[in-house]
Amino acid sequence: MPLRAYAAGIALLLTASAAQAQDFTFDASEFEKKPFEFSGYVELKQQHFRLNQDSALYKLGFYNQPRDSLDQTTLTLKPEGKLRSGALTLNARAHLEGDWATQQFDREFRFDELYGSYKPDPGLTLDAGKIALKWGKGYAWTTVGFVERQKDPNDPDLARQGFTMLTADIIRNFDGALRTVAFTPVLLPATSDVNHDFGSTGHLNAAAKLYLLYNDTDIDFMFLSNGSRSRRYGMDFSRNLGSNLEIHGEWARIEDTQRQVTDATGKVTTLRQNAASSYLLGMRYLTDQDMTWIFEYYRNGPGFTESEMQNFYSYADATYAQYVATGNDTPLQRAANLSRSGVARPNPGRDYLYLRVSQKEPFNILYFTPSITLIANANDRSFSVTPEVLYTGFNNLELRARAFFLRGDRYTEFGERVNSSRLELQARLYF
């Protein structure tokens, strides 16, 4: 039965049932996509860093301006909108940010996404422009995000900046065990002006994803051609084992990997591997008391070994000692440059564990969600632990407070970070 006729029949029955019955009206426009949509949020964040003055990375960054703490205020505006006309849609998501840190101010404006979409059929969509694809089933990390920017495991839900590309979604549905098949081809150019940070320039990179919904299991197969980055391929899966338990996993094979290793004397060696494998296994469990457990193990195949990271930290300490003795900061600046492409990057090691536990409205405190997150380097046994509280009791306003505590022995990843703790207060107003 047509929707309008069905609604009219309900209205007639309600009117005739009793004299005191309410009038029933139906507005089909409420279910239609609007020609223009605009939303987003503005966020104010205050952070206080307690610096780890004994760490190697602190010495590389603050050798000429020592301090024991750092304060930072960040104001961020993230508007997004859609403009529709028939089968065409223009999508935009912008990022405007101002950072007031101790003794300095930085600002940034960019489009995280800006692309046109053409959907002539429910089973076909063509997109062109700056797009943030999301491949993989991992929560804190992904091994198969071949054409996307790296996740931040401290804030994995944060929307990320995309790359400029041409892509499509071709979807077909079936009856039987195989219910859905979707194919997503991608063309991603890398030049000095477009996607220059994707990898080496002068390449037109081709990638693809094949999605299958088979026996209630989500399965993806991914591929990236050799070009700006080395050739890589992988797969992922996700399945609900019940109404409250989900398991997921990813696996990726990366060809021709290389990393620069620095020994304790400062000698740099480029180590090449024909191929390296990365993988991830995880689960999400919801208890009857609305407590959510998320656990993941992440293997970073091309990452640094524990001894390689220890050698670099030892070298950094040696350059700092030389600077104190002679005043010559040239070796120290060289070590700082090496760290930015090495151990100072997020998750540079081989093996990591992630655990997040959150409880919705404990003790019947409405709109209140406390949680705690643990991220650990499984090789050197250093870690960060983050207690957090979230309150959403105000209309369109989200308040969050987090504290980060980093712990580890000397020459371990979290023990050698610039800061030993961080307090973060955040207010986000949605519109």
C-alpha cells in the first residue's frame, strides 16, 4: 500500500473512534531528504601537561627552554553541510582551529572533506574530491586503512582529514547466505600540490575494497597498488556472536617496508624487508548492567623492536650530555629530526594492547558516563592509563574531563614521552 494511503487510513480510523480523539496529520516532507543540511560543533579544550624532564624526547624538544609544565587552550569549529539537487550532492566538512600554548599561538583552517557525490541509482554512487574513507573494523587502530590517515588511539572516534580522490560504491543485494556485495574502487593522485603527504609524489595510486555480507559476517578485502606507498593488501571481518558480544579482526601484508634505525652512537642504518604483516584482533562486550568492554591486540609488523627504540633513546641522552658539556646543539637537533620520523611517531613499536571500560549512568546518575582506557606497549611493558567522565545532561552540550598518566621504566616508549601526565577539560556545543 502506498505510504500516503496508509497514513490517510490511520487518520480516518482515529477520527472516527471517539469524539475526543486527536486530529492526525502526516507530513511526508519530514521523511524526505532536505535540499540543504548544516550542522557541526564548536569545542573549547583546556590542557595542562606535566612534562617529564628526565625523558629523552623532552631533552630533544626543550633543551634550550626548560620547563616543568605546559598549558594549551584550543578553540575548534567543525561545521559540515550537504547541498542536494536531484542525484547530486555537495558535501563539506571544515576544520578551523586556534591553539594558545605557552608563549605561542597557532591557527589552522582546512577542509577535512569537500567532495561531490552522484547517485543515479540506489546501487551506484560516484564521489570526487577530498574524502575521508573509513576502512577496517578496528576501534583504536587499523591495519587496512590504506587510503586514510592514521587513527589516534587516545581519541579513535575523532573525525579525520581525508585525501583527494575519485571513488565509487557499487552495491548488489541477493537472497541466500551471501546477502550483499559491494565494490569500492579508488584513484588517488599524489603530486606536489595534491595529496603531497600521502607518500612519494608523481603517482596515480589505485586501491579497492570488496565487501561481503556472508552468513551475518561482515568481510572486506582491500588492495593498494605500488606507487606513493609500497604495494599492500589485506582483509578484515566483524561478527556478532550474540546481542551483546562482537568480535573483529584485521590483517594486512605490506611489501617492501623500510625503517631508519639509529644505534647508540648515532649511526643511521636503513633496514629493508621484502614484506611485513600487521594484524589486529578485538572484541566488544556489553553487560546486562550497560558496561561496555572493548579490547584489542595490535601487531605493527613494520614497527621498531624494543632494542631499536632503546638504542635511539640512549643516543638522544648522549647528544644532550654533549650539549651540556660543549654547548654544541647540532647533534641534538639531528637526533630531534630523526625522532620525528621514528620513535616520536604514534605507536612506533611492534605490539600493543588496548582496553576500554565504560559504564553508562552508574548509580542511576542520568547522562553521566565514566570510563577508563589502558594503552600498553606489550614489549617494554610501559603504558598510559586514562580515566574519563562524560556528561550530556545539557541540551546539545557535551562536557568531558580526562586525565592521562604515562608510566614506564627508562628507555621505554611511555617512559620516554615528553609529558608524564596530562589533564584535559573539554566542552563541545553541537548545532
